[in-house]
Amino acid sequence: MKLIVGLGNPDKEYVNTRHNIGFMYLDYLYGNIFQENKKFKALEYITTINDEKVIIIKPLTYMNLSGEAVIKYVNYYKIKPEDILVIQDDLDMEVGRSKLLFKHGDGGHNGIKNIILNIGSNEFLRLKIGIGKNSSIDTKDYVLGKFNIDEMKILENKFANLNNFINDYIIMNRDVLIGKYNTKIDK
């Protein structure tokens, strides 16, 4: 069983903001198929990919408390950290770049920090998607700001390039997956 977590904030005011790239990617792939699970504080979509049960969630706990939703799924379904994939934004990469990491620190990302704190491990896979940085804007304001039209076009291309990523994540060995997606040239 796999748990896929797209990070973001749930309210309409956060739609298409930089911090919501995890939600945006899952919405690109799956649209409005998510159902609310109030007990687990998340929007979820449960499916089977290549005979593997996959739970795909968008936590409703807000970014900084993302781990509160993740731990509910981990505990209920007995999911091991290495069977978790988190899709997150990254300030240190230009818009639309991506990188896969396994067993890394939080990098100053509060959502990741809270997940590590709640599950007691950093041994999960992360797909980091760049949102760029603007040093003339306070970081909090920047990550909660909306993408402009040009950035949205870049992200649409990135999401299209990552169209098969979830399927690959299910069927590929982790090291092969990381090699494939970290060496792939972005267009």
C-alpha cells in the first residue's frame, strides 16, 4: 500500500498559490475526484494502480500541520514511511524544476517538518517542484502569493512532463525512479 500526499492549504484563497503546488499537481492528474474524510482531516482518493492499493490525499490541516493528517493514514493503514510520497513546493529551485529526494531533512519547509515530527521518520520520498524565490518579498507572502500567467504555463508543461510519474512511482524501484526523474531534462 502506498500513500501519496500533495501539500497545500485548503481554502479557496489559496488556489494557485505557490505553497499549493502539491494540491495543483494532484488536481491536474485527478481533477475533482477527491472526497472529504473528516475523521482523517483530508481530501482523499483511493485507487489501485498495478495491483497496488494507493491512497492519494490532500491534507485539510493547512500546510504547517500536514503531518496531523498523514499520521492518521499511517496509523490506520499501517503504512511504512518508505511507502509514502510527498509532493511539495521548493523555494530554492526555479519555477517548474523538480527533484526527487529520499531520506532528507525538512529543508526549512514547515509542512515537511510537521510530517517528519508526526511519523517520526524522514525515510519517505519527496517530489519537490520549484516555485522560485523573490528576495524582495517576505517569504511567507511569497509562498502564499499566486503564480503569474507565465509561471502557470511553465507549471502546466511540468505537470504534463510528470503525467506518468505516479504510475512509475508504483511500479519502479525507488533508485531507478530517482535516476529517471532526476536526470530527465525539463522542457
